[in-house]
Amino acid sequence: MKKIIKCPSCGISTPYSTDNPFRPFCSERCKLVDLGAWATETYRVPDESTPPDLDFDLFKKSD
């Protein structure tokens, strides 16, 4: 029995099996659209960390 999933790109139902060379996508087009989105940084993982404080004492001249 083949598992049916929704294509992450277009939402069409598609089989998730070795018969589908583009899995989890429904077609080569959807696979390339997703790759293009990653390449152009449309998809981003948010960085919620705070940048470290700069130690301005390092830039002061010592007497």
C-alpha cells in the first residue's frame, strides 16, 4: 500500500514511494521551485539569539 501525502510545494496528493522519483514532491517542477526558494533565501530559519555585547574596553587606548 502506497502512502499518499500532499506535495509541500503545491499541495496536490502524491504517492510517497520509490515509484515517485521526486518524492516528497509531485513533480520535478515542484522540486525545483522548492530548491529555488532555498537558493534565494525565501525560506529562513529565524535566529532568536541575541548578539553578544561588544567589549568596548578593547578599543580604548591604555595609558
